[in-house]
Amino acid sequence: MKARARACQQPTGRLLPLLALCALGGCFESGPLGVGLELEASPTDASEDRGPGPDVSEDLPIGTPDARVDADAAADATADAGTPCTFDGQCAGAGADLCVAPVRCIDFTCQPDPAWVAPCEASADPCVEVACVPSTGACVPRPVCTCEPASAPLACGAPRGFSTADAGATAVVSGYSCGGAAGAFPEHAFRFTAAATQGVEVTLDGGAAGGVYVLEGEGACDPSACVAGGTPPFVFAAVAGRSYLVVVEHSGGPPVALSLRLDCGLGPETHCQDGADDDMDGATDCADADCVQAPECLQTCTPTPDAIGCGFSQELSTATGASSATDYPCGPPSPGPEIAYRFQPQAAGVATATLSSAQAGARLYVLRDQGFGCAPETCETWDEAASDDPAVVKFVVGAGQTWYLVVDGAEASQALSCSLALACEP
């Protein structure tokens, strides 16, 4: 070690390179570099280790075999940032990850290179995140405002069951242009491609959800591409060959099981209270001719508690009646309050109902029960009374049938005083 000691005792101009040799060759007796620094020669003569050789006190280039530099030891002698060092190779992470500042040996200490410049800049688009590849330093943009559609697309008429706890949920879409304002909850997305231009009804059964939204396009979940949405059921107009994303927003809370269904190529309006134009003919629910006879679209009248029979006669006033029956297909509309009577003949025959009133606008409607109760849409016939000409209606009845005689007024606020009589003949 005398040779090594002599190398460590070179003049100041050569001290820095020689410190590297001393670190590798064991010139420092103990302690970290700079703390208790002492140089001393080993009592063992260098010639005992290697035999005769040149005097290393000569100006030999550092790194030559005669300088005793062990390259493998240098590679292994790495240190974390903040620890002492004599050259860059002793610092961990010196250029291994090109996406972070390399650790250099600066002022005998491992520390991040202050001159390093990050290879990737943040995107000005909030929906794009720029990622750095550690091995190459390449900058790769990736969208972060997109959902991940399920691998299996939706098919017409085939329910898709899933749970809000299933994998594949994202929480990146909100603020739909078609009116939805989804909260900060996850969503599940499903792809659908229309085979024909048609109306497609969206239904969702099961637990509560935050809404369903249909986004048009092949790409990512773009809330500005929303064509329909809200609380199902609803219908959207699909175009043949186009792709759509059907996004189910969660409502928060514990996981729930849901079933999503698309019904395509709808025929007549069949859901008459869903707020949607199911058959895409421009008329919604009860305004559609397909719903005229739907029970939920029928107006109703409330008959008096007791049924009447043949030979019935009574003075009455419509002032106490309701104004729930207005539109009668067999005659003009009558928005005034009405009084209704239920008639259940015991035998077949011809019934004659007579309405007399001194006031104009008194009308008598005859309704036959078709399973909807007292509904003005089932009107069979009608007549209007004048001051000197009563309203008289005849109708053929059968045993066990149910009929309704309705006295109504032509004016909304009109209260009529009338007399009603019912006669029957075989």
C-alpha cells in the first residue's frame, strides 16, 4: 500500500482524480468522505502484492492498469442522491430514467442535475395527458376524458345485465350537451351500431341510476356528441351504419344490478305514458292515434254510486259535477261539469234516454263500457236539448251490459238544471 499512499499524497493539482483512486483502493481508513479524512500508507509494501513495477508516483494517466482502477467495483459503488461521491458513476439513477433529472456527482455530492430540462411539456388541452417513456424520453399524448366501452356491443332486443361494481367503469364524462348533468360518479359505456335507420328505445331496469346518454361517433366518449339522454325509457333516432355509445351513469351509493335494453324498429306507439315518441311519427304518448284506446290516455267520468234502471227519472244539476270528461268522439266536446249515471239492463231491448232543460247547451251522451269504465272515448251516440225540444237518444242494449248516461254542458262554467228519464222496451 505504499504505492497507493504515495498516489494519495500527490500535489493539489492532481488531488481530484486521485481521490477516485483512493476511494476504490481503500485510502480512507474509516468514515464518509470528508469526515475524519486521513491518508496513511499500509505497512505492507506494494512489492509484496505485485512484485516489481514502475513507480506510481510518476505522472501516469488515471484509469491505466498501473493506476489499479477496478471498473466493476466503480460500477457497483453507486449512491443515492445526497450521499458523497467523487464521480457520476457512483450516483444511482445517473441517466437510467430519461423522464427524470439525472443524478450527477456535483461538489462531491450526488444530486439532480440542475441543468436538466424535462423532455415533455403539459398539454394545453385538459382532456389530453402527456406521458413520458422512461427508456427513450419520448412524449406520448393520451386522452383522459374518455370512457372505455365494454368489449361486447349491444344488440337490439338483447338485455345487457351488469352491476355498477363491475370492472370497466370510468369517471371521466359529465356535462352532456343533450341536457344531462352527471355527477362525479363512475359510468359504464356500451357500443351500439345501428343496422337500419329507425327509432331505438332505451330502457333500464333495476336499481337507481344517474341517467343514460347516447353519444354519436366512433371515437371516445364525447359529451358534446350527445343525441339523446336522461331518465329512461326514451327513444333516439338511429341512422343506419352509425355507431353510438350508450353511457349509463351511476348514482353513487352501494353497487346495484342493472339491465340495459335497446328495442329497435318499433311499430305502433305502445308505451303511452313514457314521454317518448316511440314510433317516431311526431306524436307522443296520448297525442298519438295509437294510444287513443289506451287506458292511461282515456278521460274518465265518475258515475253516481247507485246504478239506474229502466223507468228511472230524476231532476238534477250539473253544478256539483266534475269537469273530467271533455272529448267525446261521437259528438262535440263539452268542457262543462258533468253528471254521469251507470245503467245495467237486465234484459235485451231498446233503451230511450230523454234530457229536458230550459237552458241551452245541455247535452246527453251515451257511453258503452268497453272495459275502461266511464270513458268519453267510448261514446256511442249523443243529442242536445233546447228550451222546447228535449234531447232524446235511443240505443240497443243487451242483458248484463254496462252503459253510462252523461249529462254535460257546452260551456266550461255552465251549471245546468235538467231532468233525465230512462225508458226501456223489448
